Amino acid sequence: MLTAVVRGLGAATRRFLVETGAMWALVMVSLDRMFLGPLRGERMRLGATIAQAARAGAGSLPLVALISFLVGVILALQSLFQLQKLGAQSLVADLVAIAVTREMAPLLTAIIVAGRYGSSIAAEIGTMKVSQEVDALTVMGVDPYAFLVVPRLIALLIALPGLVIFADVMGILGGMTAVLLVLNQSGGAFLSDAAAALELRDIYVGLVKSVAFGGIIGLVGCRLGLAVGGGADEVGRATTSAVVRSIVLIIVIDLLVTAVFYVQG
Amino acid sequence: MSRAENTGRVLVRAQGLHKQMGGRTVLAGLDLEVRAGETMVILGPSGCGKSTLLRCLAGLERPDRGRVFLAGVDLCAASSRQVRAARRHLGMAFQGGALFGSLTLAENVELPLVEFSRLPASTRRILARIKLGMVGLEEAMDQLPSEISGGMRKRAALARALALDPEILMFDEPSAGLDPITAAGLDQLLLALKALNPVAMVVVTHEMESAFVIADRMVLMHEGKFLVSGTPAQVRASDHPMVRRFLDRRPPETLEGAHGLRRFFAEST
């Protein structure tokens, strides 16, 4: 009984270390191809990067807009009923603005993109592995990291902050709409309260987070896609774990970044 | 270099290849040499390790022991840059085609040109048309791989492998999964290609008829070893029992006479 537990723990630890090592190796290769590749005179894949950014960014825009607007409404309603007890309704705008920009917009956007785009990266690259397309690239002398990983990674590093700025705006508009309907307060007053409460720092903390989240989604999706060895069932599994693993890592990193920024003051 | 000088250069060489996979010996000390202008067929039943051998020759898999030289470059010792340079001399057609699904046939053929030449788009398109014309797919050049048949996909893969006029051509199971007429057509295509250009060809197959049509030399592989190697005539004349079994299409003992099946019916009735 005990030996089984210890053995299971050992196996899990080993898997964890192997995965961590593989992710680290992918980070190193990607950084090399991204920054040192162009210095070596390797091709920059601008067209592919733009196409991927459109898929990751523009493709997720409607969903990000809808969800951040609704979450803005929810946040405003929840805080309104609590703050009313203290007679502090006027703080709703501050709360919504800060919660959205610092936390909700980056987190929700990252989760949406992990579900929509991160999963599709894993499925696409995994299928290419199964059908030997990645081998075909290698045999042609085309580096699969430069060809497949880097455009997707750069696309995410650009698209996520863009989406988050958009989600910030939609979330605050959602909060404004809620207050408008419940309190009959003017929209202008809400927005000027929100603007007064926001510091530049709130926005850039959110953007720093979103860049980190974009990196996680891209690396996890590519790693799991490239790790596919067998057949169609493995592609399915890679797709699922790309989403699950991205979301877990996003929340862990979110916690770390938040802790660091609040300790700093 | 004149054609006479060009033929006979060793372009693919494997020395003492060993490979274990999942505790099983897949390659058990293989030596192989393929010269320019020569077609080497690696023949064998499924699971004998012939695809792994081909992957080692192309540098997609590393042997545990032994060395592989591709166009004179030691794939196991060279830098990744040198390996990539050596691969410019290699064209490879995979079993299922491995065409890029989001690109049309023409774009698939153009991809190596986009990567490794500075040709303008119009010239690339003309070259793609020529290469696809060589395999009889000029009409289908703007179709996606999903819109064409399996045999057409194999031919398109061949056209892509030819895009950079390689000196070495590797082909994994050209006739697997094709009807006999299409398969025979592909054999003729490979022969025509060789007549056109003195390339070194390595073809992996389990189809005997096809092997004897296209081979200059052939090896018969079984459980990671070469049972015989030589010209098609030499292989045909071999009296090695496994070779005879393979050439005469006799089933292995475990299945022979469907013994188990007969016993099963005897017991159940």
C-alpha cells in the first residue's frame, strides 16, 4: 500500500520534471529562433505571424467583448449591493475599474484565448505530427520551431495585450451600464469616477500579465502538439490538456504576479 | 560535372546501424550504400524495421550506434546547420504524402522554393507547374490535398520532393494503399525520373512486383537484418528459406493452414 503510494508519487514527480524540462527547452529554442535567428539571417515569417495574430486576436474579439462586458455588469451589481449597505455606492466605479483592468480582463481574456486558440494550436501541430508534415518540414531543411512555433508565439504576445485593452474598455462599459440602469446615475459621472480611480499602473499590471499569459498559451499549445507521437486519440488528448494546463499555469502565474506587484506597493 | 562522372558517387551511406525501440532491436547492424543514378529498394514485411531505416537515413531518427552519411555529411556528428545544408540534396516523399493541408498542391511544391530560393512568385509558380506536370497533376495544381485521391497525393508529394532538383530521393511505400494500376503508374514514373536525372533513389516497399520493376539493387529485410542484397536477379535466385518464403508469398508457421481456426471450428461443433 505505502510502496504503491510512494511509487505513484515518484512517477508523478518524474513526469513533472520531464515536462518541466521539455517546456524549458522549448522556451530556450523559441527565444533563440525569435531573437538570434534574424541576426543569423534566418527568414522572419511576417505573413504567417500576421495570419496567426488574426486568428488569435480578431477571432477571439467578439467573445472577449461579450464576456468582459457581462463580467463588468456582474461586478458592478455585486459591489453595488454590498457597498449600498455602507452607503458607499460612489465607490462602485473605482472598484469595477480596478478589478477589471488589474484582474478580470487579463484573466478572462487569457482563459478564452486558451480555450479557442491554445487548443487549436495543439490540435493543428499534433495533426501535422501524425500526418508526418513536421517530418516533411525537417527533411526539407525547414526548422519546425521557426516555422510553426515562433509565428504562433509572437502572434499571442501581440494579440493578448491588444485584446486586454479592448476587454478593459468593455468591462468598464458593462459596469457603467449596470449603474446607469440601477441607480439612474449619469454615465459620464461613472466614467469620470473610474478614470479618476485608475492609475496607469493598474493598466500596465494587466498588460504585463497578459503578455505572460500569451507566452504560456503558446508554449503549452506548441509543446503538447509537438509531443504527439501516435495517432488521432493522442491529438484529442493533447488538445484537452493544452487547455487545462494553460489555465492552471495562467492562474498560478497570475497569483505570483499579483503578489509581486502588491508587495511592491 | 558530366553525367558519366556524376553517376557512381556514393550519396547515401550507412555503416553499422543499430537501433533499439521499446526494448526491441529494430536495426541490427546494417550497412548500405546508394550511388548516384542507382535505385535501391528496401523490401520487407511490415514491422521489419525498413521505415525506421529510412528515417535514420534521412536523419529523422538517430541510430543508437553506427553512422549515416548523406551527401557526404555525417548526420550523427555534423552541426544542425550542416545537416540542414545536406538535406538540400534530399527530397523525400512520405507514405501518406505529408502535404500541408492548408496549402494547394502548387503552394506545397513552392514551399521549398520559398524557403531556399529568392525566385519571384511568378517563376515559382512556373516551376511548380513544371514539377506537377512531371507527375501528371498540372490540372489539379490549385486544389487542396483533401480534395484529391490518395494516389494523387503520393504523386504530389513526389513533385514537392523534386522541387529543388535533389540528388537523393527517398520514397516511403510508394504503392501502399493504391490500386494496381495506379501503383504500376507510379513505378513507371520513378523509372522515367531516373532516366531523366541520375539521382540516388531509396525506395522502401513491401510490394514485390513494384520492387523488381524499379530496383537496380535491392535488400530484403527481416527483423532488423538484411537477409540478401544484390541485383533483382540475384535476390530472385537466392535460396535463403525466409527469402523464398517472402518471394513465394507463403504465410508464416503461426498462421499456416489456418490451423488454429480449423481447430476452433472442430471444437465448437
